[in-house]
Amino acid sequence: MHNPFRKKNGFLAVLVLVLLLIPVFASYSAEKAVDKTKPPVRMAIIPSQAVLPKAEAGNAVCPLCGAVYFGGKIAKGGEGVVEELLLEKLKDFKEIEIIPQEKVEAIYKRISAESLKMPLLEIVKKTGAELDADLVAVGYVFRYVERIGYDYSVEKAASVAFEINFINPRDGSIVWRGVFDKTQKSLMEDVFQIASFYKGHGKWLTARELTKQGMNQAFKTFSGAEH
């Protein structure tokens, strides 16, 4: 039998539920609106630089943080590959706005030339301030040795070492540091590289491929940029 009271009670229950949910949706919409108006993090990427080892020791020292690496040859264009792959990786972070490279390079070169006796960190801070950057990325390449051979047979494996630093130009603090230092080895030499070989489809990587793998690995510790 049709019960008008049950229908009326059902309607009232739905109405109450809608009224209760209205503040929730309103709050969510307000949060989304705030997110949309939040300004992006402006980042300046200083051109990556090669750091050659001291002939007597074979060690290369990071000019910014002082970390020591086993240095080596740096194939022509190695610094450019690291910079290119860094730019490519940063595209994954929508909150970051990259300042045009040509503008960054021009200002960094001018400030470096004008401030020959100024500490490197001060040059980085000054560059960031002039560009109105929230972060300044500084990359160094300590080793970039190309593979000699083919995908499944090599005479010499690729070997890469680089470091990326994100600097707050206001106080000079390092807010993030990404490091990669690796020479590819066969599974017979190092069974612990099985995951790396799997990612590389079981082949010997070129220096660029190893660098890309290293960039992805380094960025696993980077959760995003915030003001």
C-alpha cells in the first residue's frame, strides 16, 4: 500500500543530507580557488658546469658544498645533457615556473665577470635576486664517460657523476641536493644492480641513458617546491 508519510520522510532525509553537504562543497571549492591563485615558484637554472679532478689525486670537489667525487673525463656536451635532463624532469612539477635559460645565463655571466673575488654562493644569491627567483638550481658534472661498445656487448661501460643543488637566494641555504655517481657494471660484477639492469631493459646504457636514470633516481628525494 502506498504510504505518503514514508515518501515525505524520505524526501526530508535527502533534503537534510544536501543541506549538510553544502558547507563541505563550499569549503572544497574555496580551497581549490586558493590553489589556483597561488603564484608559481620561480626557478633559475644556472648552466651546468664541468668540474675536472685534480691531476695528482683524481678527486673532483663540488665548488658549492665541498663534496668529493672520484673524477674522470667529461665527454663533450656532458654538462649540456645533465642540464637538458634536469629541465625535462622539472616539467613534472606544475608549481615550478622556469625562468628563460638565455636570460639566466646572461645575468649569471655578467655578475660572475663583475664579481671575480666574490664567493660562488654570493654570486648565486645575487643572480637569483636580480632574476626575482625563489630558487636557483646549480648543477655540476664530475664524470661523464661514454660507453664503448653496443647495447649487449661493451669494452667499457658508461660512467656518470653529477650533483644538483637547489639554493634559496635569500639566505643561501641548500633546500635540496640531488646526487648521482655510478659506473654501470655487469650482473656478474655486481648482482645488486639487477634493478638497474631491469630498468635499462637488460642492456648496457649510453652515458645519456645512465644520466637520465640517475636524474630519476635523484629526484625520488624531491617532494616539490614550496615558497
